[in-house]
Amino acid sequence: MINNEPPPRLEGKYSAMAICWFLGIGGLFCWNSMLTIVDYYIYLFPKYHPSRVLTIVYQPFAFVTIAILAYNEAKINTRLRNLFGYTVYFFSISSLLILDLATSGKGGIGTFTGICGFSGLFGIADAHVQGGMVGDLSYMLPEFIQSFLAGSAASGALTSALRLITKAVFENSPNGLRKGAIMFFALSSCFEFLCVILYAFVFPKLPIVKYYRSKAASEGSKTVSADLAAGGIQTSPGGDTEDSKEQERKGIKQLLFENIDYALDLFLTYVLTLSIFPGFLSEDTGSHSLGTWYALVLIAMFNVFDLIGRYIPLIKILKMETRKLITTAVISRFLLIPAFYFTAKYGKQGWMILLTSFLGLSNGYLTICVFTSAPKGYKGPEQNALGNMLVMCLLGGLFAGVTLDWLWLIGKGW
């Protein structure tokens, strides 16, 4: 097994973990903002099923982009890739704000088409950021990738908390939904700009980050040279060194074959999650005493418990590392489909909140178990490739899940 521990006196571990957490939030903050204000879009476009349409527009762009990037990951400049992703997020969410201001919050097919276009851009940005960051962090400490993925979940919890606050503050004011949406767009724009600054100027200069990137370069990685240069380290050009045999790496097909169970675990985890969240929770859970707060509470509970689930594996005794056990847990989650169906039909809102919380908890927990276990034992370039491949499987699961989510509408007249 490759030793992945840095020298004991190397500085910057906790700073890197904090930055990874912020970058993780930035990786999904825009998209979660769009999902969280879906009640505003349902009000503007009641006939277009925005909670489902926006998601199904987003996913093909994300999946096709990550497939292309994962196939060519060995030749791609990771620094430019990640900066491009965060920059696209920044310009897209800023443009959504401008679109809403320009149309004065009016509906119509033209406005909805524009929003769908920005949803597609979010998918492209997501593929650049998620695959690029997970690949980059896979050859560093497992705590870094855990912090990044926990940040992704924290973005959902944060946007849900903000949405509940804005709904309470603006509920009785004119255009309350729109005011909350504008606030989300503005906050997202500022946060994405912060992520560009953190990744471009702060993260590459941390000693522990420079150590792992130098280590990856010494093992044959060509994707880290720009990041090393940003940290003040120049790498020697050319790859025909005497130890080229030592630097030979496994190809993407071999890595997929060796980790097919991990790939399927992620795919199936997100197929199930996205077949229920957010479409089913937003539109198919019936009317209850919470009224218009009900869907928001369900989405908030999913996001909060998804975040909690991503921290459970930090307790060593609770981390699932046996491959067969992880696969068994992933397959067992499919029992949630009949559970959600019968609860929506016959159960009270408390049971639905409990089920949604478990859906989020298991989603976050299994995601961390797979992403932190799979890269062990590989060299830096292989870990980068494997991280990209696993994100591709995750996004493939998201795409399949949001497609299957439409099956809940069978027999409902649309």
C-alpha cells in the first residue's frame, strides 16, 4: 500500500481542511440555491414542473461533461479546470439575478427557458468542480476529501436554513418569495467569487498541499504542474526519465474493473436518492398541517442529515470499510421506495420527515465511505483518475435518478 501520510511537521492541514469545506460548499451552493427556492419557481411556472424539469436539464450537461473530462483527465490542467468551474458558477448565478431583475419576477416560457439554460451551465460547472476537486484531493489526506464532500452537503443545509429564515421574514410581505430568491442569488454570487479567490491564491500555497502535489508529480502526474507553479514550485518538463517504468500508471479501464463495486455503489446510491429528492418531496407528498412549509421542511431535513451522515465516518468505529458490507447497505436502501410510497399515501407528516432524514443520513454516510476507501493503495495519478471516474458514476446515478423520478407522476394526469 502507498504511504499517504505527510511528514509530521508539515503545516497547513487544518487550514486545508477548512478551505476544502468552503470549496465544497461552493461546488453546489448555486445549484442548491436554485433547488431551495423551487417554491418561487413553482409559483411563477405552475404548469412546467420546475422542480423536476430544472433537475433533468441540469443532469445531462453534468454527466456528458464529466464523461469527457474523466476520459481525458490525465491531459487536463486541474487548476484551469477548477477555476473554470467556479467562474462559470459565479457568472451563471449572477446572470440569474440579472434575469430576474430584468423581467421584474414575471413568468412565461421565455423566462423559464432562460432559467433552464442556466441550469445546464450549472451542470457543466458541477462536472468541472466536482470531478476536478475530488480527483485532486484523492491523492491527499482522506480528511481533505471528507471535508470537501461535507462542504457539498453543508451547502444544502445552509441554503435550507436560509430559505426557512427568508420564508419566515418575507411571508407576509408583498413579493416575499421573490425577495428571498434575490437574496439567494446575491449570496451565491459572493460565495462563488470567494471560492475563486481561495482556490486560485490561498489553497496552492499551503505547505501540505504543495507536498502532496509534488509527490503526485514525482509519481508521473502531469495535471498538477500549474498548481505547483502557483505554489512557487517548478516541475521539470519531459516525462522520459529513467524511472519511467516506475511511473507507469493503470489505465481508466483497469481502475474501473478493480473498483466496479465502488462505482456501482455510488451509482445506485444516487439513483435512489434522486428518484425521491427533490421532485417527489416537493410535489407528491400531499397536503399536511405544515402547509407551504412542508416541502421546505422535508428538503431541509434531507440536507441536514446528509451533512451529519458525512461526518459519521470520522468516528473510526462507525466507518464502514468492508466492500461487501457497503454494497449490501446500498442495495438495502431500495426498501425506501415502497416505504416512501406508502407513507405518502397513508402516513402522517412525522413519518415522512423521519424517512426523509434517514434518506439524507444514509446518502451522506455511504458517499464518504466509498470516496475515502476507494483511492487507498494507488499512486497519485491513479487516485486522480479514480476520483474522476467515481464522480462520473455519481453523476450518472443522479441523471438516472432524476429520470426515474418522473415515474411518480404515472396516473396523475401529466
